[in-house]
Amino acid sequence: MSDGDGELEARLVEQEEFEPSDEFVEQANVSDPDIYEEFEENWPQCWERAADMLDWYDDYDTVLDDSDGPFYEWFQGGTLNASYNCVDRHVEEGNGDRTAINWEGEHGETRTYTYEDLQREVNEFAAALRDLGVEEDDVVTLYMPMVPELPIAMLACARIGAPHSVVFAGFSADALATRMNSADSRFLVTCDGYYRRGDALDHMEKANEGLGGVDHGVDATVVVDRLGEDGFGHDLKGNQHDWDELTDEHEGEEVDPVERDAEDMLFLMYTSGTTGEPKGVKHTTAGYLAYTSWTSHSVLDLKPEDTYWCSADIGWITGHSYIVYGPLALGTTTVMYEGTPDFPERDRLWEMVEEYSVDVFYTAPTAIRAFMKWGSQFPDDHDLSSLRLLGTVGEPINPRAWKWYYQHIGDEECPIVDTWWQTETGGMMVTTLPGVGTMKPGSAGPPLPGIDARIVDTEGEEVEPGRAGYLTVNKPWPGMLRTLYDNDDRFVSEYWQEYSNPDADEWVYFPEDGAKIDEDGYITILGRVDDVLNVSGHRLGTMEIESAIVGVEGVAEAAVVGGDHEVKGEAVYAYVILEDGYEESEEMRERITEGVEDAIGPIARPEQVVFTPELPKTRSGKIMRRLLEEIANEEELGDTTTLRNPEIVKDIQTKVGGN
Ligand code: WT7
């Protein structure tokens, strides 16, 4: 680009606030600023607005039942089906020939499913699942990469009232087994493999190994043949079925959507917490679907005629809520891409935005930082003028990355929504409404209408603007998790212990994020305050990684912390003490890395493994993690006077610096 580009940058660097264009506001689904007041004055009845976006068999009687907090219930008495809402009703309304899913494989092959196609596929697979013995309320595990059969399987499960539990395909065999065991899941849908940077990956081997670790009987496995001739030649065993053969047997069959109670489970999603054991977050049918529909409408500004692309993987909550359920409930066209953004070239995403005329694009700050690093020539080479709105999710976005996204992807015409939320919240919670609010790069924005989020100190008192505190949510919302699977006690202790007052029946949700608020009520998220890392927008528990490392032969003790990383945001730093008789070596380092990959997956791979004879510990024997973080970041060290073994610090510092 010309020199003028540089001048533009300089102007943007100074600018702290941005307004949506009149053109955007005029067409926005929500543009009246009174919406905040309307929701507040009419709470919780305001949420009928979200429920009204769905088709119900029986109407609900009450909006919110708060008689047994924090076990809230929403839209009680109502019955509905999520697959009907995401598929059939659009066909019945005459929109069957509109595209539901535009899928692209890494090699460029494409598949287009209209809503009518989707309806047929979902019905056939629902019939197949029934035939395999899946009954209402059975948990079906989906261990699948980004193939169209994944959303089809999710919707087929929803159709017959079988909750799905999607396990991210990048997770290891162990992780699959842990999740199937935890949910007592007897059915698995998986895939032979997929393509990554041009190579075929063997997924079936991991799936089989995972199945070997399941403690109970597995009734059936269905395998999608993605690789064809590039496959690895795994034979299907006794209760393993080929997806295509199975659906051929059920060609043209129709399965009536099951009437589910509002509070019936729609799905489980496992996520990392402070302990080694992943948490099975339970989401229900009505509240979740109403909430993701409402936020897709109000925040993503989706219209049925839009083509919308969220570049996340469906294996995470972002993909569940904003590739599958929200956009399809609204009858939008959703784009799915199998591969990575840099294959075959670093302009792959922009090429696709141009090709599909994407209107709304939603991605993670880690991706934006990578795009920045690669340079603006890649987006500049493409016509991105179809874009109307941009979004980010998963981690804080620094103002520089925000402005780069604004300038080079949005051409200074698209508002950006920086959306804070979590697996547990089901949908977006803190962000500007793009047709209403001023944007402030670096700050997510105010809580959405109807969401009572506050920044408090350790006593639960609201802090002054500008001061760091803890984010809390002081009222329930429809998309909230209902419990942790089979573990109500842990649900209460994980999220509702810190700031609630059970005697007064006051329940405050604590998401474990630090944050601050400004004079205008805009919230800036400062990051997790528990032992959870955010690596490339993915949540990893330090305990999970530590227990994987300690499981490696020869390792005595390990401490894992997050260090700053230019692209990933945070990276895994592992400090390891070896047992006597084992020596630090490249081989040992590799075994540790493999141990982590086997237990969790490549995303948890340590950036650095630092061998040390001791870990810095306080006199009471607690590992001083703060210090290990400072060392990882090569920062000036804080107070070390409470250490029992201060002499070790220099030693470790030299190793990290010298690496
Ligand atoms: C954690 C939740 C929500 C889908 C992706 C992650 C961090 C999320 C933002 C944001 C700053 C953010 C928080 C949160 N986070 N969005 N816009 N700004 N931080 O879901 O795996 O459940 O992780 O991601 O720390 O607690 P998740």
C-alpha cells in the first residue's frame, strides 16, 4: 500500500473511541439505546424477548423460577425442540432453498447444504442413532473435526433429545476417555481423519485408543469417512459403523422432533478448571437457545440473508453457540472451514471472505495477532467490502490489534464487538451493541442489556472506576449453565461460593476473571485469577498439565505457569524437578512434551521445559507461582523475602533466559 497507509496508522494510534457509521446503525437489528433501561425496568420479563425468537410446542408459564438459587430455571412449562428451531421451521417458512452451511475443506473442496438438505441429513442421522439404540437423555459423544457431519450429528442428537458432548478433535485419546467416562456416554461419533496444512491426520487411531480407555461398555461408534483414499486403513470393528452406509440405510426417513422440556439438557461441554478434573458444563434447551439466538441477533446483528463466518472450531463453546445454534436458529448462512488460516497461503481466510461475500466475521485475538505479524498485504490483496461487522472473543484484545483489525479487515467501516463470555455463560455477556454503543479498543464494553455484571473487591463491594477488581454477575440469565454434570456440589463451590450470601438467598456468579470498569461503565477484562491459562483463546488448567508431566517416568515434581506470548497471548512454561537418577536431556524434554500431548493434546504443549533442582517455595511450602511467571516473562522480580529457598531463583532465571 501507499505511504498514506502509515499516516492513517498514526491517526488511529491516538484515537481512543470509535463510533459505528450511520449506515451501520440504520440497518442494525438493535439501535435504540433505551434497550438497556427497558431490560432493567422489566427484568426478568425482558427475557421473553429472547424466548419469543423460538417456536414452542407448549408455551412456558414462568420466565424465571428463582426459588432454589443458584439452581435457576428458565421458561418453565414450555416445550420445544432445538433441531426443529434450527432447521425445520425455516423450511416450513419457505426458506428451504436458502443455504444453511457453506463448508470448505482445506484442499478447497466445498459442500453446500441448504436448509432442506440439512433437514434431510439431520433426519436420516437421527433415524440412524435411534436404530443404534440411542434413547432420549443418552449422552452421545462427538469426537469430530470440522466436517459438516459434526453440526448434523449435533442437530440429530437434539432432534431425539439425546444430549451431545463434543470433544475437540485436537484433544488426546486420554481426554476423550476421561470425558466419556465422566458422562457415562455409551455412543461415539467420530471420523477417520482430516487435513492439516496439507497432510492427512489419523484421527481414528486416537478415537480407538480413547475407546480402549472407556470403563463401561460402548454400544456403538459411527465413523465418518473424510479421507477416502488418503485414509489409514483402519477396519471397522463389531459395533463400529460407517456414517454413509448407515445413513443410506435410513434414506428419506423422517424422525419427529421430540418435545423437550425447557430445562431438559441440550448438551454437555467439558472445560478446564482449577483441579485436574475437567468440568462437565450442562446447558439446557430453552434458555441456551433463546440466549444464543438473542445475542446472535443483537450483538452479531445477524439477518437471515447474511453469510456469517465464525472461524472457531465447533469443539469449543464459541462454535456451539455461534457457528451452530445461534446462526441456524436465525436462519442465517453459516460458513465452516476445515483447515488453518495459513494454508496454502496466509491469505486463506481473506480469500474465503471474498469468495463467500461474508457479511459478519467473528474470530479470536490470537488469530488477529498472527495476521498482524504476517502483514497487511494478505488482506489487502482481497476484496473484503462485503464485511459489515467484525467480532472477537476468547481473550483480551490489545488496542493495537483491535485497530489493525479495524483498519485492515474492516476498512474502518465495520464496527467491532469485543465479546466477553465463557463456556459456562452459554453466550455473550459483556460487549457493546454494535448499533448502539461507542467502541473503546481494549475494553469489551458494558454488560449486555439484562446482564448485571459488576467489578468488586474481595469483600464484594463495588470498586471505584479505574481500579482492578473481580468481575461478578449478580443476576441469573437464560444462557447460564445449570450445573456441572452429576456434581451439584462442585457447581456451587466453583461458581457461587465467593460472593454469595446463601442465608439471604443472594447468589452471585463468579467467573474467575479480574477486571476494571471506567466512568462510562465499560469493562476491561484483565484475565483469569485462578490457575487457568488462556493459550490462543483456549482454556487450560495448570493442574491438568502438571499431572500429565508428573505422570512421565523420572519426573518428581512440576509447576506450570503462563508466560506472555506475542501470538498465543499466553504460553505454557513448565518447571520440572527430576527424580534422582534421571538427568536433564533433550530426550527427557521430549518425553515430557509427549506426555502432555498424550494426556491433553498439542495445544497444551509447553513452550519451555525448565529443569530445576528445586521450585521456589514459601516457608509454608507453597510454590510461589507469581515468581515463576515473572521469571517466564523475564520481568523484574517482586518480593522474594518469604521464600524458603531464595538461592534457587537466580539459577532458574539463568536457565529461562539462556534458552
Ligand atoms: C475465558 C473463558 C467464550 C468463548 C471462548 C472462551 C476469557 C473470553 C474474552 C474477552 C477478555 C476473554 C476469560 C474467560 N475471555 N472472552 N472478550 N476479553 N477475556 O471460552 O474457554 O470458557 O474461556 O476466556 O478469561 O473467563 P472459555
